[in-house]
Amino acid sequence: MKYRIITHGNCTDGYCSAFVVKKFFNVFFGTTLTEQEIQEIPVLGVQPQDIQAGKVHFSSGDIVVDLPPSETKIFFWCDHHLTNKPTASLPKNYHWKATPSCSGFLIDIALEKGAKSSKELLEFRKVIDINDGAAYTKKDIKDCYYKRKNYQQHSPLQKLAMIGSMFNTRDRILNDEIFRTLLTSDLGETPLSSESLWQLNPLIFHRAQLESFELWRKNVDTYLAYDAEAQCVIQDDRKAKINIGVPDRFYSYMKFPEASYHVNLRIIDEEKKARVGIGSNIFHKERCKVNISELCQELGKKFGGSGGGHFYVGGAVVRADKVDEALAFILEAFKKKE
Ligand SMILES: [Mn+2]
């Protein structure tokens, strides 16, 4: 069998999911591959919309994690996105569950199949759930998204943020290269202790990212708006005079603690499409009653694209000339639920 791992590209949970599959490959599949053979299994990072648009060509040995399922039958599929909740019973080697992270779900499956547990593995499981499920406290956000006085020590959660900063630079080619390289080199027990990874010095990337977050926040401050009626922060990137820094997706809730939701809009694909991102205030999920996954799916259908995600966060791609209508539709949905 010619195996290949296809995972959510540029995403920390996507990275960690592929890592867990490789780490427990023989446990998952009852195979007897050597470490070298597992190391060489290629890893491809793609975006969910690429699968939805039929741009990815699958084969029977594909292992797909943290992404929508393919139309054709593949070797293994595991996901936790609400949008991809199966409507019929799943074939062998297909797994879906509404969990905070896909990596955590994969670790559970591996443990069930007899993988050896350890303190580090459980620690890692805890922080990837916080990271992908956005279960941060305000202090966690300060620790992971803002510059610090010193960088001598890192908590497991900070380590994960540092790893993510290596493939979330503004250079897409570099991101893909790092993502792939990190997953086809020697793997430690978890990403938190993988020597080959830490040799690349994630701190350099992380400090640069914290600087980029700050630049981004300063720029976005010039046009970030709040709709009190919809209790929604609107980040319309069409209003940006310059394009600088790396987006800090939790800034809206730090700046507008009274907000329940956040919407961001960006034109992509040579002005033909727009990307809409919607989130809920991670510090006040009790206020957020709108199912964002459903809302994003609806947006995709109504405004000529596709969409999906989780209960509290999601994204959609719509036609660029329909963005204003889409925004009005979103704000209306939030007002109705109050
Ligand atoms: Mn995920």
C-alpha cells in the first residue's frame, strides 16, 4: 500500500494530527513499518475548501485528517469539524467526533488501540485541545499572542504557539516547506519534545510573529468597528490602507469584551471571491447561541461559495460582489438570536 497523509495545512491541529498518525502508525493500522519507512510517508497540507471544490485527487492509500472526507473511498479518515458530521454510519477506518481538536481525538483512538500513554502525551493532548478549541483564558492569550519580557521558559501551551508560528509566516511557500519538512523528519514523543523541530529554533519565528501580531493590531485599530445591536466586531479588510503583520484572531475580544461575535472579510482570488471568517467571543461562549458552522454553510450556499466549521467558529468563501449582502445577512442572524 502506498500511504500518504493529507492534513489541514498551515494549521497547528493539522500539523499535530499528522504527527500523531505517524507516531502511532503501526498501532492505528496493525502494520509493521520501520521508523524510517514511517518517516518517509509524504505529508500534504491542504485547505478544506480545496477538497470541497474537488481540487485534491485522492487515492486508496490516503490518510485524511482534520479535513472533510473525500468523495472516493480512502484508507483512513478522521475529523472533528461539525460541518463534516456524517449522516450515515461510517465504514471501517473512518472516524468522526465533535472534539476540541482532531489531534486529541486521534490520541484517544490510539490509546484505545493499545498505544502506550505517558505524562507528556497527556500534557500534549491537553494543550492541543486548548489551542484548537480556543479554550484560552485571557492570561493564556497574553502569554501566547503578546510580546513578553523574557523568553527563557515556555509553558506547553506557549510551545505549541511557537511551533505554529513556524508555518504561519507571510510566505506561503516557506510555510509549506516547513510544515512538510517537520513532518518528514525524526519525530520525538510529541511535538513538544521533538528534537529535530526544536533545532530549527521556533523562538526566532515566534518572536517575529509576536512583533507581526503587534503591527497587525495597530493597523487593524484604524478600521475595526463594533455593531452594538448585533454585538459583533466587524473587521472589514477592504478598509485597510496597508496590509501588514499577521492576524491575531483573538484581538477583537480583548478590545471589545462586550462583543459576542467577530466577523472578518477579505477579498481573495483576483477579486472574484471573498473570504468570510466568523468567530465567537472565546471568553464568553455562554453568550454565543448562533451555530457558526451552520451559518457559514448557509452563507456559502446563498452567496455562491462554500463554508463550514465548528459551533463557535467557522469560515466561508463567497462571491466578491456579494460580500455586503453576506455581511448584512450575518448581522441579521446575530440580532435575531439576542
Ligand atoms: Mn482541527
